[in-house]
Amino acid sequence: MQITEMLDSDWESFKNFAKKNLTSSFVANRTFNEFWFRRKDGTWSIQLAKKNDGTISAINMLIETYGKICKKVSPFTWTSAAYADSEGRKEGIIGLMLFNLHRNLPFIGSACANENSLPINEKLGISIPNFKMRRFIYVHSFKSLKIVKSQYESTVKKHIKFVKYNLDRSIIKKWSKSIPQDINKLWLVFSKKLECCIQKNFTYLVLRYVKSPFQNYDILTFRDKKNNLLGVSIIRFQKTPRGCCSRIVDFMSIPNFEFKIWRETLKECEKKNVLFTDFIVMGTFQDQHLLKAGFQLASVINRFDEIPNLLSPIEHRNWSYTFHISGYLPKKLKGWKYRNKIWFTKGDGDRDWPTPYDIKQNI
């Protein structure tokens, strides 16, 4: 069996293999896959394991961008979908593919592992005790209960806390479809205390949120009266048969304004009559500001984890919320293994992607 990078000539066989073997959420659209897995030079960041007759036995899909660790900017690779057929599993081909990645790449992230990939991530990656992806939620309306399983409605309702927000005329808010030109300065200030994150400069944000196919993002900017950029929230409004929901996928703010930016973000989302606003994150950097603004951390106590995360269509299946960092740089460098110095959001990696249902709606 031979491991090789995918070629254009492999597209049809790759698509058929993925559609047959991956979950129903796999997007087979070529435009989408070229955006996420095709490099500028035309090569693909998809690995294939082929049998002697040339048929595909396994695939390993990788998202390539840039990250920052201990002040060093480095190529960063997200592990995405990986699957092997019965023959590939017998030969342990996915384990070999991932072992080579963890050994040879500088900086790797893996999130929401399944029962097959989790043992590999735990063996090859670095995990921090009790550190995982977490979901913060603010419920704007009791109408949210319509999408909660009936046995959890009363518990969720009991824990809903509405916050009365005062008018703040010191901050000028604006909705836009473009990334502000002066965002690099804001990112440098916001990320100053971070030691493990994606490098979210202007170029990255435009590519990720403005040019991303089949997804529509709204950029909410906050400025003072002198036009200084105070903060940015990037939001995807997701329609459901029960109402619209707002999903904050990225966020940054200057120091001492974090609480105000979170609070003003919630106020602006509430004006659009959404059911709830949520924010999924790996890292505790903003916890105190999120909670002060009115968000609650989803848990088995408040049962906010039963407010569906998957909305296209509505599905009550939960992600595993696991998270691992790997590569030769994290293993060599020190000073990044602190929860408040790590920052990855739902917009990073493959957690905020369209489903086949979304693709059909956009065609």
C-alpha cells in the first residue's frame, strides 16, 4: 500500500470513497474542497493510501494555515477527516499517516476526536488535564426551549438568566461584510498574552470569513469616537425552522474593553430576535468577561448542552469536545501549556463548516 498526496485525477475516486465511508455531514462539493484542501500551487493537502490496483484504501484530510507558539509564527496543520476501509484498518494505515504527521510537522491541532482517532491523538499529541473545547451560551428567548429535548426543557428554563443591558453611547457599533483594514494592530494587542493560537491577521481573516464558500459571516466592529478599533466579533446567523440563532465564531478586543465588547455583541444579536447566542472556544483567556457579560457555560447541571449545537438540520448529537496539540515545536518549546495562554475558536479548523443541507440551500 502506498501513501501519496491526492492529484486532480484522483478527485472522482476520492469523492466516491468519502461519500461512501464518511458521515452524512461530509461535503462532496469540489469548490468547497478546493477552498479548504488545495494549496496555491495547485497541490492538495489530502493524503491517500492506495492499494496495488490503484484503488483508495484510506484518506487523510489536512487544513493548512499559520499558527503562533511561544512568539514563533509557524505553519499550522489541522487534522480533519480521516478514514480507512477494512483492509487499511488491518494494516494500521491511518495510524501510520498520523504518526508521520506528528513526527514531521512543526505545529498540529486535533479537535473533536472520535473513538478511532482519540487513542492516536492521546498517544501522539499533547493534552492538558481538564482542557477541552467548551461552549458558552446566552439564551435570549424562552422560544429556545422549542429546540430542546422535552425531558430537559424544565431544567434549561430554570437556569435561563436574562440580563438587562444599559445603553452605552461611548462605543460606535457597525455591521459589515468586510474585515477592517486596521485589524492587524488589534490582533497584535489582543494576542500579546497568548502563546498558542492561530495567526489571525488581516490576510487570514479575509480568506477565512470573507472568501469562504457557502458560508455567510457578519463582522461587527466596535470603535470609539476617535475611530480607534476597540474590538471585533465575527458572527454567523443560522436559520432554523424554530428561529434564528447567532454563533460567534471569532472575537478580539483591546485590554479593559473585553467585557464591554462581549456585552455589546449580545445586545446587537438580541436586536435581531435570535433564540440564543453561543461561542465555542478552547482556552480560558476570556472566561471572566464572558460570564460577566451574561454567558453561561453549558454543563450537565444547567443542561444548556442540550441546546443543539448542530442546526443544519437540527440534531441533538454532541461533539466529543476533545482537543490536542502536537508537532515538534510544542514538544520542544515551553511556556505555552497554560489554559489562559491557549486560544482557538469555533471558526478555526473544521468546526464551523456548511453541511450538505447548507450547500443545497446555496445552489
